[in-house]
Amino acid sequence: MNLVKLKYFIIALVLAAGSFHANGQQRRVDNLTYFDDRPLHFGFYLGLNTMDYRISNYNSVYDNPVFNVPGLKEKAETKYGGKTSFASEVYTILPGFTVGGVINYRLTRDFDLRFTPGMSLGSRSFKYFIKIDPSVYDQSGIDESTYLTTPSAYVDIPVGIRYKGFRHHNARPYIYLGAAYRQDLENKRITESVVHLKKNGGYAELGLGLDSYLEYFRFTVEFRFSYGFSNLIRHDSDTDKPIPYYGYIFKELNSNIFTLILYFE
């Protein structure tokens, strides 16, 4: 699914949610009036995600403390003409898929405790440049490794609090604030040859959503932003099989995940 199709799909979902609410307003029938009074309920969700990185680079690969390891600097690749200054960036955003379950515990009239374990599939891609000076980049010296895709298969373990606004007929807005731990099951066969990444990390999460009370279930649309605060770069080395030395240009690599979630409860 390309980004154009993703855009139209998201618009269709939002319009569908709006039509549910509009139909409820036309009938003026309040559905599931005691739904929010339940102390505990369950459900499931489906979603679309896009994954991104926040990147910080060293000015020179030899600024990376890993090159203090004896012998590594001498064995690092030299086929790039002695150049040691590189830059990297995420050059494309790809859509992914999210699925999971919901456990909702009612704390008060306005607050819920939410546990939403699941799985997220997605990927990100890098572009590498040789850095000639602070404003000029050249990628002609990096051939087959100019682009690098990092696939991810996250096990998501999020927990958070929902603060709910006043219900107006069959609609109720809310704000979500929480945290998540994610374990990446992807073995990084492609990535490990160029850069070493940690497989787990912590995230702070913020979400905005709208509950729509239908005749038989509650349908919810939520947009959630997950801000990774763990540095995913693993600064280790292997003097027998060193990764290409431009792979050591990363100083910090943090993950961002944007998710459009559809809940059925």
C-alpha cells in the first residue's frame, strides 16, 4: 500500500466514523447508555502505522568511542578513499499494520485504565551520504549500501490512562496518556551487516480519540503518537568482522511511531 492509497484509506475511515455519529444524532437514540459503567470490559483493535527514526550523527565515524577498541580502526573498510565524514537520514515512510486486544478497567466516571497488548509490523529505510563539507553531500562513493531497510515486528505492551470528556448522545471524546515497552522480533538479517540495533525499548504515548456508541458495540477511532526515549544503537564491535565503517556514524537513533487505531469493544 503506497502513501496515496493510505491517505485515501484514512479519509474513508474518518468519514465512516463520522457517518456512525451522524446516524446516531439523526435518530436521537442513545445507545449503550450503561456501557461506561461496567467495571471491566474487553475488545480488540486494528490499525495502520508509520514508523520513523530521530537520528543524531557523529561528525566523523572515528568520533565514535567504539574505535578505541584495539585493532578495529585498522581493520575498518578503506575503500571509500579515506573519507570518514558521513550523514544518514530516513528517506521514506512506509505504512505498516497493527493488531491487538483491549482490557479496560473503569477507575472513575472520567478515567479508565487501559492495557492494549498487540503486535505492530512495519519498516523504515535509511539513505547514506558522504559528507564533503557541512553543506555538501555526495553519495556516489557509497554504492550498494546507499539505501538500507530496517524491518520491525514489535510485540507491543502498552498501558495508559484515558481521560474522557462529556458524552454527547452517541459520541464521547477522550485523551490518552501512557507508556509502552516494545520487543522487536525481527532478526535484522539485512540491518546487522551495516548497523547494530537493540531489539527493545521504551516509549511515551499520547493519543486523541472519539468513542462512538453503536447499537451493539462501541466503535472508537484513535490517533496515537509513540515517542521512543531509548537509544536503539548498540555500540559494540567485532574486530574479526567489522561492519562498514560508515555504519558507525550513528550517535543516537530513537524511534517514533504514528498509529491510527480502530477499537471494537
